[in-house]
Amino acid sequence: MVYSMIVRKKVRDTFDQINAGNYAPMVEGLASPFEYVFHGVHALGGRRVTKEAMNRWWERTLALLPGARFDVQDVLVRGGPWNTRIAVRSRVTGPLPGGEVYENIIFQFMTLKWGKVTSVETVEDLQILERALKIVADAGNAEAAAAPIVG
């Protein structure tokens, strides 16, 4: 019970850091090896297995959706420190070019082993995300239409 509370707090604290523009704690929390999958074939989609690729992915994410904020609504934790399963439901919102607002729900499923994240799977409504990326691309940011960062 106490362990689950600690993990939930760590997840929320990591999202608070991301909201402040600091994604380093998330990347530093990744194990070696790890796998991060964001479903869909779009600028934010793909599979990453290196911290260098994760850093490039976060730089792209913050460039395409500056001001995006994650409101963590649920964090479910199961298991012990040797194999912890985490499910997170977040609402993400942020400004888009032309005054529109990006709003989506993100589901993340993670595995944590001995304090390090070994896998992350991210799912969200791809129609909403792809529409937002098209708005960003149409406003002049060609990276919003780029291929996924993999590696």
C-alpha cells in the first residue's frame, strides 16, 4: 500500500516536471534497456529504445505542442518493486496556432522494475492528435508532418 502511494506520487511529480518544461526526470527514469511506444504513424508516434531518441522526441513534442499541459486524472499501481504495472489516464490541453485548443485523453501503460521504467505504451485519440498536428503543419511547422522518431 505504501509502495503504491510512493509510485503514484512519483508519477504525478514527473508529469508536474513535464508541465514545467523539464522532461529530464522522465528520461532519467528509464531503465536500460527500455521500450517506449506511442501508437500511430505521425510525428509523435513510433517506438524508441534509446535515451537519445527520447530526448529528440521530447524536444519535438514541446516544439509542436508548446504550452501543452497534462492533468493526471488517475494513476493505478499494481505489483511490487520487482515488477510494477502502472496505468495513467491524463487529460492533455494546449494552445494551437490560430487560437484553437488541443484537448485529448492519454492512456499510458508502464512497467517499472526496481525504480526504473522498462516499458511505456501511450494511446490517445489519434484523430484528435493528427488534426492538431495538421493545424501545426499548416501554420508553417513542417516537423508536425515529419516521420516518427525511432531508435
